[in-house]
Amino acid sequence: MLCAPPTVSDSLLSKLDHGDIVVKPTIDRFAGDRVYFTDGSVEPVDVVIYCTGYKMSFPFLDKASIGADGNHIRLYRRMVSPKLPGLYFIGLVQPIGAVMPIAEIQSEWAADLLQGRTALPPEQQMNREIARYSAAVAKRYGRSAGHAIQVDFLAYLREISRERRSRPARSRRRGAYRTRAPWRRSG
């Protein structure tokens, strides 16, 4: 419990209780129409649906610039690469709950950054936050790539709300990133 995201379903428990769904251990091997499990049990099957999960891939971006490593991507507040502070990843999180309210507040923070109402912290501070987040996720879920983008719904909403208020443009500290829309010319 609490080592993996729960399966949210209003009918799963009922189907388990009635025997419509049976929990089995890890698959050991296949042989013809039989599946052999690690507990020694064997089941005849007609179809196997292999769910591989989600693989993050950004073939149009340089891996070194976004720090992508397998399913791990180094993003400040799960949204901004310290190496590319004008690029925002909206909705690239896996909450226990709805993603749309999270994408909405992320979009609002990106708009604040683009309009200069707030600023990103220095790159070193962003890297420290990324390292803390990665360590917390690894401690909670293990080093599984499947949890690299996991966030707690309410805690993450509060985190982004605080971020939106933390560095107002008028009190921008020395060394803080000033994000500019990448399509605007300097000068």
C-alpha cells in the first residue's frame, strides 16, 4: 500500500469480491495457450493484453538539453527544464486525480512567466528542487520509471500556487531567470 498509485475504479472491488476478476502474481512464462505464474499456478488463456505503460519521448528535442533519461525528465516543478527556461511541459504529470486542474494551473503559471509577472529561480536552485523531488519519488515508489512523473494532486496544486506568488517580477532577485517568449525578438 502507498508504494504504487492505486487503481481507481468504482467496480473493481465488487468484481474482485464476486470472483469476476482474480488477482494473479507475476507471469513466469508462456507455453502455447497456457500462462505459468511465479506461484506455480497455470491458466489457459485466449488473449494476453500486454500493458507496457507510458514511455516519454521527445524526439524533436535534444536529450541533453532537457535531461531526459528513459522515463525520467529533469523538470523544475515538473514543468520547466533548467536548460531551456522558455519551454514549458503542460500536463506531463501523473496525478492521483484529474490532470485538467493541474494543466490549468500550470498554464496560468506559464502565462505569468511569459508575461513577466513572476520569474524562475536561478538554475542551481531549480536543480536542487528537481533532485529533492526525484529523491522523494524514489523513496516513496522505488526507482521505477513508471513513477517519474507522479504527483500528489492537492500538494502539487498548492506547490504551483506558491510558485506563482514566490518571485514577483518587481522584486526579481539577481541571477533569477527572466523568461521571455521564445518567438519574441530581443532588443
